[in-house]
Amino acid sequence: MSGAALTPATSGGNDLTIHNDDNEVLMRIAIRGARGLPARIFIGFVLGIACGLLFADFSLAIKPLGDAFISGIKMLIVPIIFFSVAGGIANMGDVQQLKRVGGKTLVVYTVMTVVAGAIGLAVASLIQPGHGLELTASAPAGAAPAGLDIGQFLLKMIPSNPVEAMASGNVIQLIVFTILVGVAMVMLGERAARLRALFDEGAAVSFRILDMIMAVSPLGIFALMAYAVANYGIDIFGQIGKFVLADYASLLAVWVVASILLVLFTRISYARFVRKMVPIWLMTLSTTSSNATLPVTMKVTNQGLGVPQWLCSFMLPLGATINLMGAAAYLSVLVVFAAGFYDLPLSLSQMVNVIFIGTILSMAAPGIPGGGIVMGTLILQLMNLPFELVGVIAGIYRIVDMGHTTLNVSGDVIGALLVAKSERLLDTQLAASPVAAPHPADGAS
């Protein structure tokens, strides 16, 4: 079965119609000025940094503008996951393909997370953050959550009330329920044809609303970056610069390994891949939220990188929940940092536990800003290390979390490309094109 294909729309303007061989028309997306949107977002990003440096009071005052933009994106997380995941699975149309693709997805995402944790541990062990630092801040009393109970964690993945899971924004429970709905539609075959069409239309409506929100994204990103710079300042790196260095060095090492694997396996142009990832990276740097970036990630991966829409709808929401490569690397660095600060050596068995526990916690971490602070406290407690340093990390967490979220989402995209290539579903012509799929109106204008 071939993947989604892009064909010219029949109406005027910058309309783009996505066709799927299992579905006559998956969705119609109208993006006004879409070609110039990444440039406008980048301008808003840069101007936000400048505004934060020059006009601190004004930058702090416009925070509600950025919060409104984030709320608009978050508003779409539940409908996009519900309609896209179930619709994506249903459009497979083949139970055997569902088993094969689902199995590959879990293997790829799990291996990527484990490798990221191991690389983070190795890089941090070389840099040795934590030695020689003199910090007195401590975590708030009662900040440490209860210990990890794997059985309870797995049990909590199953929603007792799907509606409550949607209302509370419990993404992992929502995904479990939605996967079951999608699998049921595949098993019912033609009996669920009308329901599949309903889910496809629901996804189309959700993406149309996303277009409306993205039209004002440069303004929202401007406000977010202005507030972040005004609130934290550029000299925040000086206090625990070695931790920040180790953290970003581990993220860079993970990215290099993932990039090499991507190029060797898919043979796509790395330079063009990076250019198409820029809109995603601008969103992750601004929002520090995998979930908030998800709608943009799905659109870029499908329209810019040639992964079929149904596969994007299945893999990317799942990846935003379980494939947190940046979080896994960060947790490893944090353990080494805390051990070095308190001059506590880590044995080989403890290092193995760091990777294992870090992988589980990364999969459990919420894809929201600041989720890593709670996970950081938890892993230090589980490793019997003092967790007071989390209070210090919390002060600069947004700065490092920009890198974590960027790698998390980038890993989701790379995983989708690897699985699509292994299933011979990757549109290599679209992936190799310098820009997203052209539209006749674009050339005529």
C-alpha cells in the first residue's frame, strides 16, 4: 500500500489537498501565506529575544499574550490525538500491517530512548558536572513524589473513564483508548467506513483550526521569548554552566548519532531535512512542549518529509508520549551532576539502573513545560541521591528544556522516517524536495 500523496487542489488560493489510497480525501488544509510563516516565526523569535534584553518590564507584561497562544495550541491536542490516531490506524486497513508497524514503532522508540540515556550518561561522565560548585539553594519541602511503582504506572495507562482522560488532558490514557478505537475500526472493516470518514473529517476540522492559530504564531512566540529572556536573563548560565554544558553536549551527541542513522538508512538529503525541521524547532524552543508542538510536527512530517498522513497520525502522538530522547539524556546528566556535587561515586550497576529508570521515567514524563523537574526529583530519589539540587535546576530549567524538547520532537520525526522507509512508504521525492509540495497557484502568483 502506498502512502498519502499530495495533488493539486481544485479551488483557488493556497489550498492543499492530501489524498490517501485508502481514503479518497483525508483532509483539506488551507494555509494562508504558509510559505512565509517560518520566516515570520523566526523574526518573532529573534525580536522576542531582543525585546527581552532591552525592555524587561514590557516583556514581563506581555506574558499573557504568549500564554494565550499556548492555550490555543493545547486546545487542539485532545481532538487532534483522538481523531488523527484512531483515523490513522483505521486507514491502515490491514490488521497484519497494523501489527507490523505498531511493533516497529515500539521497538524504534524504545531503542532510541535507551541509547539517548546511555549517551547522556557517557557524556556527563566525561565532563563531570557538579564538581567544584558551591550552591546553597534547595528544593521546596515535599517536592519529592512517591517512589516509582511500575505496576501502578502500567495500570494508570488504562483509562477507567475515557471522557475524564480527555477532560484532564491525560495524554497517555487518551492514546491507549484511541488506539483501541482505531484497532476496532480496522477489525470491523467496511462496517466502520462511515465512522472512519467521520474521524477523517474531525481531523480536517482540527487542522483547520490549527491554521487559524498558526496565523498569529509569530506574535505568540515573540511574547514567549521576550518573557523568557527578561525573566531569566542571559547570565543565568554562569551559576551552573558546567551542568548546562554537559546537558547540551549530551543532546548534541544524541542528535549526531540519530542523524547518522537517519541518513544511512533513508538516504535523504540531510541539509534539506534540517531546513524542513526549522518550523518545528522554532516551536519547541518557544513552547518547550512536545504536545503543544505536535500539530506542527505532524504537518511538517507529512507535507515536508513525505511520511504518509496515517503513519504520522499513529506514530507522532505516540512518540510525543513515549519517545523522549532529550528527557532520557537529561535524567542521566542530572544523576551524574548530583553524584558529582555530593562526591558520591556511581557503580556500574547504578549506571545501568540510571539508563533503565531514565527510560521508564522518560516514557512517563508529561509532554508539557517543566515536566522534567518532577521527573528529575523522582529519579534522584529512586537512585538514593539527594534531590535538593532540583530546586537549583528549576531556576534555569526552561533554558535546558528548550534543548530537551527539541531533541524529543526531532527523535519522533526521525523514528517516523525510519519506520516509513522500512515499510517502503516514504515519499522519497517529497522528502528530497527543497521545499514542501508545490501548488499550482504558488507558481502562478
